[in-house]
Amino acid sequence: MTLVIINPNSSQTVTDGIDAAVDPLRRFGTPIRCLTLPDGPLGIESQRQADLTIAPMLTLAAAQSDATGYVIACFGDPGLHALRDQTNLPVVGIQEAAVMTALTLGQRFGVIAIMPASIPRHLRAFGAMGVLNRLAADRALDLGVADLSDPDKSLSAMVAIGKRLRDDDGANVLIMGCAGMAQYRDMLEAETGLPVVEPCQAAGAMALGHIALNQSHRKGPK
Amino acid sequence: MTLVIINPNSSQTVTDGIDAAVDPLRRFGTPIRCLTLPDGPLGIESQRQADLTIAPMLTLAAAQSDATGYVIACFGDPGLHALRDQTNLPVVGIQEAAVMTALTLGQRFGVIAIMPASIPRHLRAFGAMGVLNRLAADRALDLGVADLSDPDKSLSAMVAIGKRLRDDDGANVLIMGCAGMAQYRDMLEAETGLPVVEPCQAAGAMALGHIALNQSHRKGPK
Amino acid sequence: MTLVIINPNSSQTVTDGIDAAVDPLRRFGTPIRCLTLPDGPLGIESQRQADLTIAPMLTLAAAQSDATGYVIACFGDPGLHALRDQTNLPVVGIQEAAVMTALTLGQRFGVIAIMPASIPRHLRAFGAMGVLNRLAADRALDLGVADLSDPDKSLSAMVAIGKRLRDDDGANVLIMGCAGMAQYRDMLEAETGLPVVEPCQAAGAMALGHIALNQSHRKGPK
Amino acid sequence: MTLVIINPNSSQTVTDGIDAAVDPLRRFGTPIRCLTLPDGPLGIESQRQADLTIAPMLTLAAAQSDATGYVIACFGDPGLHALRDQTNLPVVGIQEAAVMTALTLGQRFGVIAIMPASIPRHLRAFGAMGVLNRLAADRALDLGVADLSDPDKSLSAMVAIGKRLRDDDGANVLIMGCAGMAQYRDMLEAETGLPVVEPCQAAGAMALGHIALNQSHRKGPK
Amino acid sequence: MTLVIINPNSSQTVTDGIDAAVDPLRRFGTPIRCLTLPDGPLGIESQRQADLTIAPMLTLAAAQSDATGYVIACFGDPGLHALRDQTNLPVVGIQEAAVMTALTLGQRFGVIAIMPASIPRHLRAFGAMGVLNRLAADRALDLGVADLSDPDKSLSAMVAIGKRLRDDDGANVLIMGCAGMAQYRDMLEAETGLPVVEPCQAAGAMALGHIALNQSHRKGPK
Amino acid sequence: MTLVIINPNSSQTVTDGIDAAVDPLRRFGTPIRCLTLPDGPLGIESQRQADLTIAPMLTLAAAQSDATGYVIACFGDPGLHALRDQTNLPVVGIQEAAVMTALTLGQRFGVIAIMPASIPRHLRAFGAMGVLNRLAADRALDLGVADLSDPDKSLSAMVAIGKRLRDDDGANVLIMGCAGMAQYRDMLEAETGLPVVEPCQAAGAMALGHIALNQSHRKGPK
């Protein structure tokens, strides 16, 4: 019995960050295994890149014979519903889980996106989720995925956007709009005074809850 | 360190049912204590009854010195935001948690209400949550709270409403709109083929996740 | 036959202001009595404070044997639905009435809140009312309730927020988000050129209309 | 000082019914004068007919030199915003006022339309008002405007639709979707047990409130 | 067989601009005739002016015996549904067509209005269309209709608003909120890097598609 | 210069039907070429199948060197945004185009789905489009894709659902929720009296309009 978390990009550094982010959930007793998708791009910046990860991700997921649940760890949830078509096990997307978690922590959520080009993608997803009335704003750092490896640049950019989301847009809770920002959560909470949802953590917790409660999207035979 | 679940009505039978419902979550390692509110009514049927539980509930919550988080276990979430004003610890309402969980399990959720009079209350809450675009319908059993103690009547009424929500209203996931229905979850899933969210379970899982991840509605000093 | 307006805080000054605000409605012929809730807090700043006024407010309301209708005069409408559960007489909340009135005066309404902490509470209410598509923005003065007694500070803060709501957020009508601002309505209208809805006035007018038309939330026997 | 209510169709019978409907509001002290639009059609069934009443209605309104406020008494509110462009005096449409009133009387409103062809028109208006989340359903009697003069047919058709709106669609309050149904309000309330909003009454009450409070859509000089 | 485009104001200059704007659509093979409404105002600034064009517009439309479809070329779509009541032929409004086209070109659309007073009118229309979740913002140039004839002033004002809609409000596509801006489309696209929808073009293309596909709002006999 | 329409399933019969459906648009002068995706499934029933067509569809699209625009001809619009990331040419999805077209033909649109399992997929898309307020209902035929080849069964099932959408759900316009239903459009319009949007036609017309007007989702250099 293992919760399998798939990072659909090919960066082991990002996967390692995810693994560290969800570590506090290991005390729940279910093993958690974080996988890198070797066929994924180094970072997912466009819908085209996201969509092209689905086929290899589905194959990788199917090969995890001990899986008792899955998390797809890319903000954008590529292949979320495709994997739900493929398996009866719980499947959680980090974007969806982050939003549902944020909705219990503040009335309006602000999203910190890596790049402006991601925002239309996010808005389509929030529209599909039916939660746009709760969105304060979605604003981009305008740093390349690469720049995220510079901790100082990243953190100061996040704090600046977080404060703008709080003060101008009225956000009461922040969502990190990327799988690779977990290390900054505490500092961002300290600097803004707002709760911050790290999406891999939110998804991991939700998946473990689903597993413990035998809660899945499909109850009949596959 | 204990998760405290407060049943704001005075029925120990309901509290016992809640305790049994969340039992699968005890393997996460955090003790869970379910409390009955002695000053609550036997069952909560009106907004007036719900509102009048808030003052004693806040007192009861404040007295739990070992609490590391709270669940308010009445569908309607009376006092949810009042308790969040009182404490920095995670506070989860079963209605809110049930909805957020259901939104990850199906596109449209159907709600099984105990009585017709509860529906306007639910709709106000779903509007405040901003999720009405995801609601298939909210339909009532039209059984008294008392009749819920007759397992046969209750189950067959729930199955009938569940099938109507599925077939006429297009629900892909069902929410039990009451804290006292947990024993019927498996049978309702079997009869309808839909995932069923029992709200106390959903809230318990979410609260334990919040505790493990140090996730709260307020991050600054109280 | 009397319209009873209950100020759920314990400030007689606020009650006196409400009484003056609704005075132009006395020419409709129905006596209006404004009551202070002795058990209320001096000012209502949190949801917790609001919720705790409900029990004594319900008792106070029940004791008004000559009442032919009620107004609950706190922006936030604490106990609105509880009092509707308790009586068949018309019950109007000043927040609800202010919004419904504003929707007939401009396409987008802006709300002037006393404190930032009130805004999530307002947004939950506007969501429950289903009117968020009409909201321009809800912005806070960031003055303490106490500072409202300094007319100069209050008025200039209101005018500044009113102009921001008009110019940046596109508000065509303003709502005073508090029961204690009535004396500034004319000046705020003059300074901004926008219609301004004072919520106690709006609620009083609506309640008198309901009474004259025998219009209530419930028509069958209690 | 007079509240002028304009019936934009040419039926004096309809105007007489409006006059009787608003009679209980005369005790507020402001004279109310109900006018028939001689250039209007006998009944307004299409958007085309509605739009063609605007020009003569604006002329008729401008000729009422003692007016201190206006009500446009056709469900559909033809010319509502045009008249607001023409005058600074309060202008209330019966459709808008009926909806805003209904929103204070029940969580979901049902509308009884005269003919199916009116429903898209209503839905456009409800969309412009931003209140579709509160609509239970809008259902038509499918009687000609003429048949409304047969009290028995009309009432039984209204009761049937009202019960369907209540039982199938979940309406908690009903709106009569026409200016000529006022005589049936009491019976419809008795038969359905729901509050019923007669739109001319709702608009009259709201207009008198606006007049008493000097509340208009425009506060600067015309 | 002719597509008839009616400019409901009396400015031949505006009509000539519309004619030039839709010229690229003439290669589809259907003749296009652009008409000025002699009884219209020089420019349409208020709802009152818009509504008063409906009667003569309907007459002018009815007189076009070779029409195989209509476009009403005023942003605000005055008489759109009235003309649909009058004819079974395709009738397209430039505002509606511009929005539907923009929704296929970007996730959030920004609207460049001529004057602030138009914005509430636009918002009512977008609400009736049910597309407010896709609106970034609607902002006005605050130039008189007359100033639009000064190309330099107009273009620089449009570019400034277009960049604000893009950068502050998150628009991915722009709509020119007036029938007389077509000549600036290319420059505005070049300056902002965003797709720009000129509403007469969008409506012309849509109308020609409807004609070719025998697609109308009504399929039965008139 | 060619409009390329890609059927992402591998059924040449479906492609032939699409080709016939868009034939009336050939008189606009732009060649239209309809392609079958050899690597696609015989029919697309699940999100998983839809997502797996994206990679080969993108390759096929890139190989069309004479393309001046694209239509993706599967209701569900798989890869719509991915192809927009890949090319600056106009890209139209049949689902999106059908909805935008239907919104100009009736206030509430009804969708005829092939199978119940498609409906959640549709609803996610309509949510992302922000048009749920305009949806009457989405109801399934519950025929297999194969059964669509039996004209009698298909047509009678469509007519039955179309009438239900019209009479019970209030649809004023119908959308065929599949690329392979075009041959039935006329009969369905005749039987229901409602306008019917065939999505390949709607998308073809919109794409040709975009091409003629140089209207694309991206205006800067790729």
C-alpha cells in the first residue's frame, strides 16, 4: 500500500522538493513514493507541454502495482481525469486539492503563478471547478522556472506578489501555483501573515484521507 | 494533542455514530475525541436552533485544553467562523469539508437533506462557499430526525433520493446532509454506484491534514 | 402596531443615530421604536461577537408584544434567519435590505466597511445572497468603531474610500457597511456624486412596505 | 407630490387592477396616480412590443409635472434605464422591484409567467440583475393575456404552476410575472403556503421608500 | 440576397467606417449593404438614445426586401431582440458577436468603452449574456464621440487603456466597445500584442456564417 | 490557403460526415480539407481517449504546410489550447464554437450528448468557458457511438431528448454534442421547432471568419 506522487516533469530536484514537502504526512502511516516522469519536459510552461505528459504519465501510473492512490504533482493537473478513467483508486490533482483546501482557510484565495502564460490555464481550471467567485486574483512572478532555484530572488518575488494579492486584491489565503515552491511556505506565511497552501501537501493530505476512508471517484467495478 | 469533534446537539447516539464514522482515521496517530453538547437541542432542525448552539459550543471548545484542532459536527456549520475568531487552531466544519471533498470526486454533487426546511439553509451556505455551479440538487428525505433511528426507513429513503439525484439531477457524487447518517454510507454507495461523502469523515480527514501540515486560517499571533 | 428596530450592540449613541436616520419614514404612519440590546457588545467587530448577540436579541424581540415587524440593525444581519424561524412577522436585515436597494440604484455597488476583518463576513453574505456579480468592491476605512465618533476623520475616510470605489472599482452606488454612519450620507453623496444607501433607512422602508402589503417570509400558521 | 405609475399597455382594466393593488400604500401619505399608455398595445407579449412602448412612455412621463417618482408597470421593465436617463427622480421597474423584494422573502424565487415566449426575456433581465443563482425556475401559464380575465382559469393555472415551482423546483417565494395578476395574490398564498410578490405592489412600496429617503439613481445635477 | 448592416446613428462617417471594416468579408460572396439610420442621433451615448432608435430601425429593416440577414451595428445592440421578433432571418448584434468571438481568442476579455456612462449598459448586457466570469474589465477612454475623429488622440487613448486592461486587469483579448473604431484595430494589436475584436467585423462574419448554414433564431413559420 | 479540419478519431465515416456538414461553407472561397487521425480511437468516449489523441493530432496539424487555420472536430476540444500554443494560425474547437454560436440563437442552450459519461466532461468545459448560466441542460441519448449509424434509432432518440430539453429544461436552442450527428440537423429542427447548432458547421464558419479577418489568438511573433 503506497501513495504514489508523480511529478510529470523530468526534474529530480523538483521531485525531491515534493518529497520533502509531503514528509510531515508520512506519520499517517502510509508509505509515500515520489516519482519523476523521465519523458516529461524539464519544466511545464505551456498547455502543450502539459498535455504531452499525459500519455507517459498514464503508463508510469499503471506500472505502480503497489499503488493505493495517486497524486499528479503539476499545478494544472494534466491527465487528472484521464487517470481517473484508468483506475478506480483515488486520484488527486495538486491544483484541485490546493483550491479545495484554500477554500476552508479564507474567503478569497490568491494564486502566485510562476509565469503570466500560466494564468489563462489556471482560470480555465478554476472555471471548470466553479470557484471563480472565491478567487481574489492570480498574479505571476514573471521569473523563469530556472530562476526558482535562486532562493533569494524567488522568495522576494513571492512575498511581493503575496502582499499585493493581500492588500490590493483582498486575498485571505494564498496558493503557491507550482509544485516547486514548498521550501518557501513558512517564510511566505511569516512575511504576509496569511495562510499559505502548498499544493503537493494539500494533495497528499487529501489523498491519504481518501485512502483511509475508502473514498474514490468511482465505486462500481471498473 | 487531540482532534476535538463537537456534536452541537445533545444526542449521545449521534455522537457515538460520529465516533464510529471517524474511527478509520485514528490510524493516522492523532487521538480523536467526540463530544456531545449537553446544552444543545436533541436535533437541530432550524436556523434558530443552530444559532443558539453557538454560545455553549464556544465555551465547550475553549475548555478542551489539549485540543490541537476542532471539527464542528453539524451540517450547517453553526459557529464555524465564530470559533475561528476564538482560536488559531484548525477549525473544520463538516458541511464545508464535505463539499470540498465532493468537488474532488464528481462534477456535480447532490445533497441528501433530512428535512425540506434545511434546504434554504444549505443553499445559503453553498452560495457563501461560491459552489452553486457544482450543485446538482439538494433534496430532502422528509423523515423526522427521529425516524433516522429506523434503519430500514432511513436507508430506503436515502437510496430513493440518491437515485433521483443521480438520474434526474445529474449528480456524480452524493453528500449526506446530516451528521447522523454515517452507518448508511456503504450501502448507499452500493445501491447508487456513486461515491458518497459522509461529512464527519470528510471533516476529520481534513482536520488531521491541517494539523499535520500546520495549516490554519490564521498564521499571525492571536 | 409598531416597527421594532433592534440595534444588537449596546451603544445607545448608535441607536440614537439609527432613530434619526429612519425618522423620515415616520410620516408613513407606523410608529417606529429603536431598541438597544443591553447584552450586546459595545461594537460588533467579529463573527463571534455577532453570533453571540443572537440569543439575547431573540429574547428581546419576543418581548415586544406590539411589534408588527422587525429590523435587525447590524450590518451582518446576525440572527436574521433565526428570528424568521421565531416569528411570522416581517423581519428585515439592514445588510440584505441595503444590497437589494442598491441593486435598483446602480449596476455595481461598492461597500464601505469599517474594518478589514468585516470584509470576509460581508463576502460570505453577498455570496449567500447570490449578488457577487454586482459587487464592485468592498473596501475598509480601517478606523476603529470608536473613531467613527470623530466626524472629521470619519467623513474624510469615507469620502476617500467612496471615490476609490467609484473611480478604480467602477461602483455606481455606495452602501454604508455599518449601522452607525447615517449622519454622513448626504455629505458622501455630495462629495462622490453617487447615490448612497444607508442600510437602516433601506431596511426601515422595506419593512414598512412589507407591513403595509402583508408581505412576510411565511404565510401559513406558525 | 405624486407617485406616477405608468401601465405601458393600453388596457384600462389592467391599470384599474394596478390601482387597486397599490391602494394599501396610499396610507403612506403620498398620492399615487396610475396612468394607461394610450399608444401602447392591448397587452405586451414580445420584446418588440415592449420596446415600442418606450418612446410614448417617455413622453407621457415627461408630461407629469407633479411627479415625484415613477413606476413602470410592465414585467419586463421596458424603458427603465431610458427614463432614468431622462429624470433624476426615483424610477422603479416592477420586475426589478419584485425580484429584490422576493430575495428578502425566500432563498429561491419562482416566477409565474403568462406565456412561454416571455421567459427568455425574463432570463435576460435576471442575468442583467445578476440574480440567477437565486432563481428556482420561471414557468409559464400558457394562457393568453385575454384568458387572464377569466378568474377561474387564471387562478387554477397559477396555483398549479405555483405548486410545481414549490415542489419540483424548490421555490420558497413566488413572483407574479405580470402586472395584471394582483387580485389573485391572497388566494395563491393560501393555496401554496408561500409568500407571493405582486410586482406593482413591490415597486410602489420601493418607490415610496425612495421618495421619503431622497434616494435616487443620480445625485448630481441633471 | 444581401446582408444588411444598420448603423442606428445618423453619422454617415461611422457607416463608411463600418463598410470599410467589413470589406474583407465581401469575398465570401454575399453582398453587404451598410445603412445609416437617418432618424438616429449623431452618436448614441445613453440608453435613452439607444432605445429611441429601435422604432425607426425596425421600420428601416422591414423595408429591405432583399435582406437575407441583418447586423445591428451599435455596441449595445439596441433592438436586437425586437428585430428577432419581427423576422425569421438571422439577426446579429455587434456587441453579442464581439463577445462570442472574443471568448474564442482569450480567457479574459477587456472592453474599451468610449465613455464611462456606457459601462453600466455594457455590464447589464454581459450579465444577460451570462459571461461576466470572462470579463477582465470594461474601461472608458473618456473621449467624446466627436474626439474619435482625431486619429492621434483616439489611438493613443485606446493604446493606453488597452495596456491597462492587459497589465492590470489581465485581459488576453480586447474588444472595441463602439462601432466607429475599426480603423485602429491593426495598430492596437501591434501596440498591445493582443488580439483585438472589432465588433462590426465579428458580427458580419457571424451573420454570413448563419446565412450560409441556414442558421436562425427561429425555425418554424413566422 | 486551406482550412484544415481534423477529426481526432479514426473513423473515415465520421470524417465524411463532417466534410458533408461543412460543404455549404465552401462557397466562401477557402478550400476546406477534412482529415482523419489514423492514430485516434474509433470513437472518443472517455477523457483518457480524448487526451491520448493530442500528441498525434499536434503532429498531423504541424504537417499541413498549406494550412491557414484549423478546426479540431471532436466535441470536447481535445488539444485545443495545445495547438494554440503550437501555431499562430486560427484554431477553433467545435465545442467552443458551437456554444458561442448557440448563445446568439437562444437564451438557454440544451446539449444532446451521446453518452452519460460525456456530461461531466462537457460541464467542465462549459465551466471553463464561463457559460453555465446559459445552459438549460445536457442530456444523453444513451446510445453507443456505433448505434449512431442506425439513422432511425439515432433520430428518434435525438428528437426525444430535444423535446425534453425544450419542454422540461427550457432550452431555446439545441447543440449536437458530437461531431457525427450532422445529417440529422434539419430533421431535428423540424421536429422540435428549435434552432439546432451542428458543431462542425459552427466551427467551420467561425474559422473562416477568423481567417478572412486575420483574427487569431496571438498577434505577436511565435
